[in-house]
Amino acid sequence: MNEKLTALIIEDEKNICRFIETALSKEGYQTAKAYTASEGLSLISSLCPDVVLLDLGLPDMDGMEIIRKVRQFSHTPIIVISARTMEAEKVAALDAGADDYVTKPFGTSELMARIRTALRHSRPLKEERSEYRCGGLVIDFEKRLICLDREVIHLTQIEYKLVSLLARQAGKVLTYDYLMQQIWGPYSDGSNQILRVNMAHIRRKLEKNPADPQYIFTEIGVGYRMREE
Ligand code: CA
């Protein structure tokens, strides 16, 4: 696999956080951690993790509230890790939009299995195309692999998400607002600066001449459009 999958751990107990982090690293995941809800929320919008492991009892906000907030802008799988064992708590978390619920104490193999399941469910549906091909540019959405003229191109998580959003809707103009909302959610600063910066990086990697793009076009004042296959 080209890009490592990123897991974000939101957990205020540092020992548990470290324990999960070690287990995930061993399995080849890239990890990020947050000890508070607000830190966690901003990491979800800046990092776009592939999976979120969430403790419900956090110092600044209840985990249930976080689930609701995240679901307003992201479909990233959320696995709740909690000491709360009441059936009603589990049901409420799942209803709020969590994908799974693991009760403390738990074993690492159980946790890893649940992460794999959550990731499988979040993968693109079968009817969605699994590939974009145009000129020398090939994007394999399942492997998260981008090749240009047969060479693998390394993109950051955010760059990859931007390119794949555009490629999946190639030919359509995606507006600045839509892209901002999809990638950074409501926790962006409201300007498009971060989008422009990322797009400039992408162009440097994908376009032979960024001033005369062949793959991603700017619709001035509106947004970006990817060349149709
Ligand atoms: Ca806690």
C-alpha cells in the first residue's frame, strides 16, 4: 500500500492512548492523538483520518457530542472505546453515528479486527468506479495509489482526498465551498487559502507545467474541475 492509513485516537488517559498507539503502529497504521475533544475535532478536520478511536469520557466535552459534531461534516468511521457498559449508552452512541463500540478493557486483536471491519464498510461502494485514467494519470481509489507516467506520486492525506474528490466527479466543477466543506468541515477559518495552497502543491506534483495544467483546471472565482477521462 502506498499511503499508510491514519488512525486518530481521542483519549484523555495517556496510558490507554499509548497502548492503542503502539498496537496500531505495529499493524502499520500512522497514528495521531488528542487528549481533549476540541483537539480531536480540529485534528479530524485537518488530518482527515481514516478511522477515529474515541473515548466517551473526555475532560472538555462528552464523546456523544463529538460524534454528533463530526457527523455534520465527515463520514470517517468512529469506533467508540469506553468503560461505559450500559446497553443504552452503546445504542445512543451508535444512533449518534458511531460505527462500532468497544468496551474497556479490551484486547488489541479485538480492536484491530473492529478497525478492519469499520474500514471495509467505509470503502467506496461497488458501483462507484475504482479507477480514474486520463492521459498519463492513473488513480487507483482502492489502493489509494496515484501514478503519473507510470511513476508513483506521493501525496499527503489532504492532497489525496482533494484529488480523489475531483477525479470521482471528473468533468464537473467542484466549488471552493464544497471542497472546503468536504475536506476541512466547519472547523476551517473560512478562507480558501488552505485550499489554494494544497492545490498548488498538488499541481507541482501532477502537472508538468503548473501554469498550464493538463489535469486540474481552475474555474476562476468558482472552483476546480478535473479533466474527464
Ligand atoms: Ca476518559
